[in-house]
Amino acid sequence: MHPIDRRHTHRKLRALAYASALVVPLVGWTARTLGLSSVTIAPAEVVSGERALGTVTLDAFTKSATVTLASSNTSVATVTSPITISGTSGTFTARGVSGGAGCVTVTARMGLTSQRTTRFAVLPTPSPSGSAVRLRLADSSIVSGQTGEGRIFLPTATTTTTVQLSSSDPAAATVPASVQVPVLTTESGIFGSVSFPITTTTSGVLRCPVISATLNGVTSRVLLKIFPISG
């Protein structure tokens, strides 16, 4: 072979090898879809009117991504939306609506398919220390189907007193319509106190009824979280 032809053949072989090196790494390449990894709120429980900090985490780094957030019940809690994330996470505010109480599901969505959820509870405003009626729960969280216990305390009672009771969600929890609160005399003083049952029904979802006790127009409220048997 003539020397010139030999050099030309070598150049063609090198060009083919170079082209092959560029093509091989691209074989089997697929685009990766950015998605949501988690959404959390801390603290997960606040008093009516208070705020908490929410965090949305992505499953990869991004220069800019928009995430929309929604509360399942805006009369109980609201969330800021949308938010723009640069990096792997972003924050939002969850706020318990003043006067509201209950549990909501907060949903974060990005695109058409990626979404994550978390729970957020809003507690009723506590009764003032000088309130004529105070209501407490033996346990603020129970499993559906179990019977809970509420207790009424009347700090200034001097005679047996009738207190009205109610549940915001009778399908989840029922209470007596009223109870007679007897007067107790102890070394610490004279006051009224009595306990009453809270009957819950079996449910496959979280239920959060507000239990109320009312005396002479003064109401004390508490939130009962009823978890499904499956958790």
C-alpha cells in the first residue's frame, strides 16, 4: 500500500473510533423525573391561632421547582402555597385558624403525579385558669372502638351542678348530653368534679372530634384524636 494511502486509512480508523466513543455513553440514557420525597410539619400539633413550620423535600437537586400545598379543611388550618424550591428542600407556613380545632391532611403536589401528605392538628384554645368550667381528657389519643374518659372540674362549685356536653362529630365519638357534677370537700378546698365516658366508633381513618363542656354560657373544649385500629 502506498504510504499516502496508509496514512489516509489510519485517519479514517481514528475518526471512527472517536465517533464510537461519543456514541457509547449515550446508549440506554433516560431522562430522570424530579419528584417529592416528603412533606413534614413541626410541631405537628399547635393551639388555635398558632403557626408551625412545614418542610418539603425533593428526591434530587433542582435549580427551580414549584410545589403547591393544600389543607383538607381551611376552616381548621391553612398553608402557604405555592412555594418555589431551589436546591433539595423548601419551607412553608401552616397556621391553625383562630377559633378552629381539628385535624387536617396537608398535601404537597409537584407536577401531575408526584404528591406527599402529612397530618396537622389544631387544638382548641385552653380555658383560662379562672374559668368556671374546665374539661380534661384522660388520654388525648385513643384507638377507634375504645372508650375514652373526660373529666370536668368546677373550681368554684358549692352545690351539685349540671354541665352540658357535646361532640363535634357524633359519628366518631359520643358523650352524655349532660352530667351532674357533685361537690367534693378535700384538704385543698371545695370544688366540683366528675368523669364521664366518651364512646368511639370503629373507623379506618383518623377522626378528631372536639368535646365540649358548657356551664352558664362558659365552654371548655378539648380535641380527641381517634386513630384507626390499623394505625
